[in-house]
Amino acid sequence: MLNFSRGRYEKAEELSADLSRIARDLDNPDVLLQAHHAAYPTRLVRGRLREAIEHIDGCLALYDEDRHAGHRHVYFGHDPAVCALTSPKFAFQKSVSA
């Protein structure tokens, strides 16, 4: 998140890829949830929308409100589902359906 907020998108992508690898190695869906959460903002701002949408969908597929509610307290006040649901993907879908 720090690299993303400082505009160091290449480093942010590198770290999100590392997080995805760690999640797979550990076979840990909670870490994978956060890997998706870390990955999609950078893809969005770099114009790689298809990849961003894949990570948004991956995040929402893994998210369980009861299980993951505490993540917002651990990860800088960010709830992965809230971030995903307020992403441009959903804004665009709402505007198209309106």
C-alpha cells in the first residue's frame, strides 16, 4: 500500500506478486484475499483493467464477512470487500445499468 500511495507501481506489483506466491505456498485463502486486495488497485491505475477485474472478482469470491471482518483492523482500516465494491468496475457497471 505504501508503494502504491507513493506512485511506485512497479514495486507495488512486485510485492503483490510475492504475496500471491506466499499465499499459494501456504495454501492460505486469507493471505490470498489480501494478495488480490493488494493487486487490483495498481492494475487499475496502470490501465490493466482485465487483470484488475480478475483480482477484484478473486477478492470477492474469497471474502466472508464473518471471517474477514477483522482484516480492516489489521490492514490499515481497509476492508477488502468494501474496496472491491467501490472500485471503478462496479461504478461502471452501475452507470451502464442505470
